[in-house]
Amino acid sequence: MVLGIGNILLGDEGVGVHLCNQLQHNYTFSGQDLDFMDGGTMAQALIPWIVEYDQILLLDCVSVAGAGVGEVFCFDFENIPSNITWAGSAHEVEMLQTLKLTALMGDLPPTTIIGLIPKIVPDNTTFNLSPAMLEGAQTAKAKALEILQAWGVTATPKPAPLDLQGIANNSYRIAL
């Protein structure tokens, strides 16, 4: 990972990680340095990495009252809409706290968040993404590519792309 310059696409919490992995696997990026990171459940442990970047694009799950599974919300961290609660899990609250703490220290680079509304899975955990989530992820991917283009990053599709469900099925096994 190159630190100190460029941009980072940070995947966090479930589908955000899968989407980050899909972009990394399916595209070649040029024009600006771009790193990918699975933020997983690292929370405050991410701060040393976060502060080294010029810009951050965070793919995450968010909670919004009245929103449906797969809906996509895009916003800058400095202007989090009041209806975004990030309250779906303890981890999501930790990510919000991590960003707030980094901002409080004056070290948070401009951060754009693409948030998807997840499907809350009951007792039977599965790697299968719902049709609504797959559709929302397509919208989120298009938005991520649009933001990266605005940052001066060119995305060129690679041959033999993997779909998001294929990434989800295998991302826990191997580094893509």
C-alpha cells in the first residue's frame, strides 16, 4: 500500500467490502494513485492509514429511517444528512466514531461515503445478497466510478469480470 499520496477506496461492513473487492478485481485504475482497503472491523485502528490519504471514498452500510433494502445514499462526511444514523450494528457506530475522532484531531482528509441500506439477516447467516441489494450495489458501483473519475482516476474494465455475488461467495477465502 502506498501511503502519503493518492486516494483510498475503503470497503467497510459486508457489501461495502464486496463492492470494493469487485472494483479492484474488475478494473484497472490509472491517472491517480488509488489504494483499496478492507476496513472490516478495524475501527480506530484505521486512523494511521486514513490520515495519510488526500481523499477517501468509503463504501459502507448505513441506516436511514424509512429507506428500503438496496437504496443508495452518497454524501460528504462534513455534511452527513440528519436521516443517516449508521445504527445498523455496533461496527457501523465504530466507523462513524472513527471518522469523527479523526476529524476532531484535524486529520480527516475529504471523505465521501456511499452508503447502502442492508438487509438485516436473521439467525441463518448467508453469503447470498438479495436482489434489492445487488441492484443497489450496481448503483453504488456506478456512483463510485463517477466519483473516482472526478478525482482524475480512469477506470478501465478488465476482461472476465466477476459479478458481486461471485465476489461475495469467495472474498472470505482468498485475496482477490
